Amino acid sequence: MKIKQPISESLKKDILRLAALGYGSRKIVTRLNISRSIIRRVLAEASTEELKCGTSDGPKLARFHQVISDKVLKGLTTTRILREIKEIGYSGSRTILGELVAKIRVDNGMTRKSTAKRRFETDPGQEMQLDWSPYIVQINGKKVKIHVLGMISCYSRKLFFAAFRNERQTTLLEGISMAFDYFEGCALRLVVDNMTTAVLGRREKGQIIWNQGFLDLAKHYSFSPFACAVKDPDRKGKQEKSFRLLEDDFIRGSTFTSWDDLNRRLELWRDKTPGVCNNRIHGTTGKVPNDEHLFEKTLFIRLPHERFPAYKEEIRAVSQDATVSMYGIRYTIPPGYACRNVIVRIYAEHFEVLEKYGAIIFSSKYLDTTISPARLVINPLHQAAIKRKPRGNEGASGLHGAFIKRFPELSELVDGIKLRFKSLASIHLNALIRLSDQYGDAAFTAAGRYAVQNKRFSADSIKCILERHYPEKPEQLALPINGCGEAMVGDVEESDLGEFSILDTSESEDTTE
């Protein structure tokens, strides 16, 4: 009788695990390099529960199968799926998760075809690579096109990503400046593709015609620009590969509430998530990019004291309501500049308004139109500085005060007129002042008291009372209608004309001559 060879427990676990994941005996033979008889024997001896669970990790993975399948179909990486299912309670290993993910991809025809790539490494501080990559993401429930600028330091593999609304040249130049600040220096060479914001074209012998703005940036930071040959993306393959990481591990399947939320989460993913992006162990170098960067940055070109002025400058007319228009949105500025021309500096994420001598009078971020449909952005400080036109009784407050100061006993009359006529009260007060000037304060005060007693609050009522009791108007000086009272006119001494006798003397002397 043939004695059966013992099978190790680790081999049994591997066979049961693969069987639980759906692998047939032929595929298990290929993966474990064992005979099919051993596989059949293990499967025959295994209990139903063991076949169902596979290994001790089987139950840990089983309840997440549907979640994992959904994430795989969205195109997420195994690393990202592991990170996300750990947040909802998964405690198993990465190995069995990776095998399940691979099987789901094969079953759904999602395997990637690999092509041969040429590889090369660079010395520390020698080269950075730069490129744009557009994506469609959901921001506040709306599909929005974003433009991600990516830069990689080729030795350490440290990555910089920032999302912008466009790929204009000023945006590119500002983004590069932001990246250099992030890396705390710049490499000797910056590799770009043939974007028109950097490369205008090539002459017959292949000499590159650089965009002047990009060339000015290179001179400012003292790096050498290098453009890839046409249709040669492998020259900056490190940056191209980093975009796959960004798409698979961050962009795909994510939704955002606003632009600020997008940028905040991108920064967290890039720098502050353990085992991700700059905190991961790189597959080629076997080192963490952030750790390698600490050494490499000592070899970078030191940054100048001032950032490169990456903005577009325009002259804008300020409207009568003290607003300027930026990309179809009106923003208030200090009201003292209404109906004047100002200088506007247009940056990627904000703009600045300057007066004619170059001083900044206002600066603002662009309105996030994904969360606000408004077309007017009002700064409360600007509105508070605008002198509001007086309305109704507010405009007559000085007139009311002067009238009551002159006739304090008639304050009830003023209150009655304001209550009855509201915005027309000032017209009646002006008419009352003219009546007081015509009839005198005493007669006018008596008429006013009589009107209050009979609840007759109007200038016409006072006029009727005065005309009835004083049919002959006393003679009065014509005084200004300002509520300030009568003019004080003193007695004038009669002159004897003696003081003017010198004029007669002078005239006679002139005649004699």
C-alpha cells in the first residue's frame, strides 16, 4: 500500500485560500507549482466550512466582497481599496485582497497591457519633470473640468500636484513657482513637453523657439529648460506614471463639495496620508520620497528672495457702483475708485486691484461658481463706506432738529406731521418756517398750539389759523428758509455826513490844479 506524503499546513492554507477565491485546480497548479493530485487531496479532505472560508483570513474578506468588487470596477488600485476598506472594518492582509482584486480584473477584462519602456536614472538635484493632466470630477454635484499641474523630482520621486481652472501661461508660471516653493529649490534642468505656453515651435535644424514668458521664468530661477522631442512621452515617463497614481489613487471615484475641498484633500493625500504618494515606499527606489527629498534639496538651486511675477496686468474701468468685472463676476472695490480706471493683476486663483501709483487697494479670490450662482460679490466694508442718500424723514433730520430747537413747545406738531405725511414731512416744515417768518414767532407759536389741540397736523391748517386771526400780515424781513430764526438787526446811527467832507476838499483841489 502506497503511503501518502504529509502536506504542510501552510501549503493547505494556500490551496484552500485560492480555492475560496474561485481558482480552479489548473490555476492553483500554476501558482503553487505542485501536482494536481495534492490539490484534489486537500480539497477532498477539507470540510465545507474550510472550503468556504479558505483560511483564517477568509471570513475577514468575505463580507467585503461586494464592496471590493464595486471599487475594482471603478478602477481603484489595490492599495487604495485596502486603505478604504480598513476604514470600514477590514482587518485582513493585503495578500489575499490583491489576489481577489486580480481575479476580478481578469474576469472583467480589466488587465492592462504592458509595453516596453526605456528606463534611466538621474543624479540628485539634476532634473525635474513637468506636465499638465486634465480630469473631469464632481464638485458639488456638477461635472467640472480641472487641470492638474504635476512636477516630480526625478531622484527622490517626490511629487507636487495642484489643481487649477485653466492652463493659461500665467497659470503655468504661477504653478511652477508654487512647485519650487514646495520643493524648497529647483533642479538644474526642468523637462517639459511641447505645450505652447513653454515651446512656440522649432526651427529647421530643431532649435527650440521658447515662449518668452517661460524663458524669463527660467532665467529668474536659473534652471535650464529642456523640451522633449515631439511624440516622445517616455522622456518624462516618471511624470507620466505619477499621473496614473494620482488618477487611480485619488481622482477616480472621488467627489468634492467645492474647489477648496478639492485642494485641501489633494494636499492631505499628497503629504499627510501614511503610505500614500510622498509617504509611500517607491516601487523602484525602495525608499520613501519625503525621506530622500531631505537629502536632495540640499543640492537644489537656491530660490531668489522674490517669487517670479506670474500675472497678467490690465487696465479696467470701475463702474459707478464701484465694481470691477472678472470672468463675468462683478466684485466691489473701495468706493473712492468708482468711475475711475484701475490696474488689475490677474493671477491663477486670485486678482489684485492697484491704484495708479502701484499700491494694492483690494485683493480677492475668485468666486467658486460651483457652489454659488451669484454674479455679484459684495464686500461689506466697501458698502459701509458708501454714503447712503437720505430718504424721506432721514434726509430732513437736520431740518426737524432746527425747527424743534427754535419752537420746542411745538415738538408734538412736528411728530404729528411726520406720522401723517412721512417722506413729505420736510415740505410742510419748510412751509411752517416761512409762515413763522411772515407772522412772527409769537403768533406762529399760538397758531401751532391751537392746531395741536385740534389735531390738525399740516402746514395748510396753520396757514388758515394765522390768516383768520391775523388778516393783516405784519411786515417782516425776507430771511433765508433755513430754520435758523430771524436775523438780528441793530439800530443804525444817523450820520451827519461830516466825516465825508474830505471828499469835497480833494475834489476842489483837483479842480484847481
